[in-house]
Amino acid sequence: MINNITLGQYVPGNSVLHRLDPRTKIIWTAALMVAIFMVDSWNEYVMMGSFTLILLLISGVPVKQTLRGIKPLVFILLLTALLNIFFVEGTVIFRIGPVKATYEGLISAVKLFLRLVMLVTTASLMTLTTTPMSMTDGIEKLLKPFGRIGVPSHEIAMMMSIALRFIPTLLEEAQRIMKAQSSRGADFDTGNIFQRLKSFIPVLIPLFVSAFKRADELAEAMESRCYRGGEGRTRLKTINFTRLDLMASLFVIVFLMLMFGYRFIF
């Protein structure tokens, strides 16, 4: 499961998505995620799914690497799907004692699965095509207008960047600890869910110790380099809106207008 978490990872490339301004990707990723929650009809699901597939193909990121982020959510997805199938009222498909499966519940479960796939894919594409430093700069630029009311935009952006940067590092550390525990006889693959959760306790303690140690080392490294926050700082690379960002923004706007305008036309 640890190997399937793609959040915080970056895949180098020179695709259209890689070359977009991080602010463009952050804004339109948020807009698309809201749109995914708003889709309702099958036509809208087909349009949004096709658009997500197009983004995935032009990103140059391997499809397997993007979709494997869904695997850690399979248990939650199956549980929610079963609850929808057996507890949503409607036309009965079959009955097991007092429990009945309905056609409406099955449709709701399928829509939930498609929505989750599109959400994970859209969010993963943003992090897989954006470096942590670019993400930090983009978040800081977006939050900068709120500095007039006391919002520390640079500090917030720095914390989010550090969190994203260290997710893969902590996952690798957890995997290393699990391998070390397994070589000493620990078993993480057998037993019921409660036994498996209990077997992870010996992993959590050294993982927390390692996380605090890394945080302390990072703080010392930043202090030794005279880091004092965002006031007066310069950047090696600056981010700027380009014609490509304008074209991408117009493309997304037209798509969303067509998709939701479909409701009023038909």
C-alpha cells in the first residue's frame, strides 16, 4: 500500500502540463475537483472522464503510476459501494434475508467509483507535474494578496511545500522500518484487520522518532543558511503567466461551460 501513494511525488518531463505556471494548475485543479463533485448525469460523467483522460495522456506521466494512487482507497471505496448498494432505496435486484440490493444503489456505487478515480487522477497530475519549489512559489503568489490582512503567505506556502516534500521520504522510511521488522519475525500480511493494525504499532514509534529527527535537522539547516522568512527573499527562478497558461485557462473554461451548459440546453 505504501508504494501506491503518489501524493508528493514528481515525474520530470516537458509536457504541456509540466510547462504551465503552478498557479494555473492549482486554480484549475481546484475548479475541476469542484466540477467533479457537481457532475450528475451520465453524459457529464462521460465528458469529465474524457477530459481527465486527455489531461493524463498529454501529461506524459505513466497511466499506471497515476492510477495506482487509488489502491490505498480500495477498502473505503468497497465499503461505501456496499453501503450504497444495500441501503439506498429503489428497485430491488436481489434480496438476502432482510437486506436488499437495489438498482439505484448500484448506479450510485458506480458513480462514486468514477468520481473517486477522476478526483485522484486530477489531484495526482498536479503534484506529478509540479516540482515542490514551484508549488511553493505558486501557493505563495496566490496567498500574497491576503498578506494585507495579516495572512503569512510565505510561511503557509513553505509549510505546505515541506509537507508535500517529506511525504515520499516518510513513506520510504516506513517501508524500510517494515522490512527491518519483517526480518526480525514481524508479520504484516496475515490476520484480521485488527491484528494487522496492531502489528503496525512497532513501526509507528521509530517512524515518529525519525520524523522528529528529520524536522530538527531541517530546522538547523535552514538556520545555518540564515533563513528568516519571506521578507526580502529573492528567487533563482521566477514564475510568470505565459500565452500557454492563457490558452489552457480558456480551454478549461470552455469545457466547463459546455459541460454544465448541457443541463440548460437539454
